[in-house]
Amino acid sequence: MKIDEIVFCLAREIAQAVNPVKIYLVSAKHNIKGELTGFKLCVIVNDVPSTAELEGELYMKTDCDIPFDVLIYNLSEWNELIADEGTFASKIHRTGALIYGEG
């Protein structure tokens, strides 16, 4: 999967805002000219009380000219879910592009 620089820029902003463990690029959409038109990131963080609140904070603290979605997992939840190949987290772990953190 080709990763556009704008994705890396947003990942850096997220890293500065919440100090995540990992960030994966889950998907990216391009128009017929090959230009990025939207993307989805998965952010794994050290356990927080509310990933929903953190998601809201991320949207407020980051800026991107391209529409994007963020999915957030607590690390303990992530580790449990990636062990089950039937979960979306496991699919992200297997097929997503790790753009921040270590494998």
C-alpha cells in the first residue's frame, strides 16, 4: 500500500498529541487521478478510561486537508483482540501498514 506524506504528517501530529504505542494505516482511498481522497488510521494507546473521549480530543487537536477516520484501541484490548483472527483488530494487525511504533 502506497502511503502518502499527508498520512505520515497526521500520524506525527497524533503521536505528539497522545503518545500512542502504534499507529496503523487501515485503508486509503484515491480518485482516478491517484490523489488521496480519504483514509483510516488505527491508533493503539496505553490504556485510557475512555477511548471515545480520546478520539474526540484527537479530532480537535489535529488538522488534515483530507477526510480521515480514527479508530482507537487500548493496548490491553488490542493485545487480546489480535489473538483472535476473526476480529477487525486482528485483520488490521495482519494487513494494515504500521506507520508509527514497532511491530
